[in-house]
Amino acid sequence: MGLFNTIKDNLPKQFSIFQLMSILGIDALEERKVRNLLKQFYLQGYIKRISKNMYQKTEDKNKK
């Protein structure tokens, strides 16, 4: 989960796909890859989508 930890540590609670692309060093031509990555994080419950380009990190699953 190294990629997830990098994202978790460097992004605010609410973030846009463009902020994520900047952190990962991905240009606009590869936007589809980032959207697929975000979809996987969504399906695993790590983030939720709040609008077309905005996402919100969820609380850690292990915190209780």
C-alpha cells in the first residue's frame, strides 16, 4: 500500500483529481489511469466521490 500511503500523507481531506495527478507526476494525457486508480480506492472504501472531480478521504478502517 505504498502508493496509498503516499496519497494519504500528501493530500488534504478533500482533494481534486488534478491535485492527485500533480502528486503522482502524471500529465493530463493519462487522466484515465488516475480515474481508474481512484475508482479502485473508492471500491475499497478509502475515499468517496463528492463531485465529478472532487473526492474525500474516509476515516481509516482500522481506527475505532
